[in-house]
Amino acid sequence: MKVARTIKEVREQVTEWKKQGLTVGLVPTMGYLHEGHASLVDKAVSMCDRVVASDFVNPTQFGPNEDLESYPRDFEHDCRLLEEHGCDMVFYPSVDEMYPDGGGKTDTYVEILDDMPKQLCGKTRPIHFRGVCTVVAKLFNIVLPDKAFFGQKDAQQLAIIKRMVRDMSYGIEIVGCPIVREEDGLAKSSRNTYLNEEERKAALVLSKAVFAGKKMVQDGERSADKLVEAMKEIISKEPMAKIDYVSAVSGRDMSTLKVLEGEILVAMAVYIGKTRLIDNFMMEVEK
Ligand code: AMP
């Protein structure tokens, strides 16, 4: 697997592949990779001739009091995992390579101006999705992939990227991939590493609420308020958990639902101690 640290190296390699008529898949990540990321690489390998993963902790998507500095990193481990899963090139740029003005800052952003990025995680992370769209747009311009792969674990991010691709006329197919979980149900996340033993047990309350919520909808519940209340009740039984939000929204535009119909997204963010974790389920509910 090739390790590219500069934009120039990526461009040269991708140009070479395209000359050979090969298709290119992109898997954007922030590193500290686990089986969730690996599933995206597997999907990309199955759908594209060549696969590029990016490994970059993007400063513009972190708010001032968030975990940019402490975000876990282990590039050697990442390389091993990517190579094992058939990735052809990892793009591992410095902050200055991605943001040439220095200090991880930029004056040019890609931002969706309607309500979509203001819902759910956007309520407590107001600049987050502007940073995500900006870095993903840059990665699209650098790699020029045919397809790009994102996890449904970050369901709002996936919907926002699809919207950005439509609005900015990127000719890139966005492929959503299912949530990969630990055996006991906890959604895999680089941030799980922040949890101590006691918190790790308490964190199970997220998936417990997700599974219970999903069953309620499958069993016919159509009131969004009742569903959200029931899920909040499950979470609040865990003393270490503090709810940021539990919401039932339209899977397309993130608008709040009263009636659970159509493509629904039921998403949550919950603090376990100081660690903010997210989980969700999506369903197509017949009208
Ligand atoms: P991150 O490194 O957390 O920015 O995640 C990079 C990509 O991996 C995003 O598209 C995430 O949605 C995806 N991802 C992270 N965790 C999981 C998981 N447990 N299952 C599936 N995809 C995931």
C-alpha cells in the first residue's frame, strides 16, 4: 500500500490509475481505525478497482471545547488494517498540507445553509458540518473518486454529504454502509477508547435504546413523541448517561417528525461521563 503525504503524490497516482481506465473509491476517515472503517474499505474494494483511504483528524470540524487535541491516533496500526483489507493508497496529510494558511484554518468553506446541519448533532456542534463538508469537498477535489463510502453510524453526516454532492454537482456516487457493532451491541467508534471499564458497561444503554426503539416501530408504533419518550426513559435509567438529544427525523432532510412515516432516522447523542457517543437506526416505514 502506498502512503501519500502530499496532495501532489495522490494526484499523480490517481492520474496514473485513470489513464489505465481504473475506477477509484475513496474512504474518508479520521484514523484510529476499527472494524467499522474496515467495512467501508471492504465495500470500496468490492465496488472499485482502486481504493484510497484518507487518514486525517480534521481541525475545522472540531469546536473550541471539543477533543481535537486528545483525539486518538495510531498511524502504524491504521496502515496495517488498511493493507489487510486491500486498500491501495492511504492519504495521510499534515494539517498544513490540507490548510495552507496554517493553524488548521481556512477562509473558504462549503456549507449547507438550510436547517439540515443545524438539527441533531448540529445543535451542540454548530460548526461541525461546515468543517466536514469543507474537508470532504477538498478530498473529492484531490482524489477525484468515482465513488465515496460513508458509514450510517454518522447518519446526519451521510445525508449532508449526499446533499452537498447533489448541490455542488459532484459526479461521485455516495455509498452508505451499515453500522458495525461490538458483540454486545455498542456501535464501534474511535471514541470508545475514552471509556473506562465502568463507562464501557454504561455505554450499552445507547444500543439498548436503539434496539428497543426499532422494535417499537416494527411492532407498529407511529407516534414520534411516544417513541422518543420511551427511548429517553431507557437511557435515563443509566446513572452515568446524560442525554444530549434523542430525535426522530426525516432521513432525507432531518426535519422533526410527529408521525413515523417514510424514511425515518431515529438518532441520539449521549454523554457517558465526558465522552459523547452517537447511535441511530434508520427505517422505511410504509404510509
Ligand atoms: P471517523 O473516522 O469517525 O470520521 O469515521 C470515518 C467513517 O467511518 C465515517 O463515514 C463513519 O461513519 C464510518 N464509521 C465509523 N464508525 C463506524 C461503524 N461503527 N460502522 C460503520 N461505519 C463507521
